[in-house]
Amino acid sequence: MIEIDLSDPDWTLARAVEAANAAGIVLVKSGGRPVARVAAVPSTGAARTKRLGFLRGQATIPDDFDTLAADEIADSFEGRTAP
């Protein structure tokens, strides 16, 4: 963590943001007391945003998927009455 003081003329907001991107967190002090914290925001990489189709070609869904085990499911409800 980097600590900077508001009275230091070398530090600007732009430099504090750059330092936060490099170090993670910049603690801003005024008169020796902490008054603010500048933190880096994690980047959203391309791997995180592209989810649709990530298993394309690795699995197949049968054509009768919607009716698979329909008989077994219907048999499990036979003879039951609604509460």
C-alpha cells in the first residue's frame, strides 16, 4: 500500500490512480491522518465476459430431451391426489 499526503505537490489524482493500479491501494492522508483510499478496480478480462457457447462442440443434447423419462415421471405421480 502506498501512502500519500495531500500537501505533497508531486501527487495528483491521476498519479494516485496510476499508483493504485500498480499497488492496489493508495492511502491519502491530510496532516498525517488518513482521509481517503484510492483502490484499483479489477479488470474484467475477455475470458470472464465471453460465456455463451464456451462448451460448443464438447457436448450434445438429444432431440428428445424435452420428453426424456416422461413415462417414469408420469408413473411417479399416478395415484397421488392434490392436498
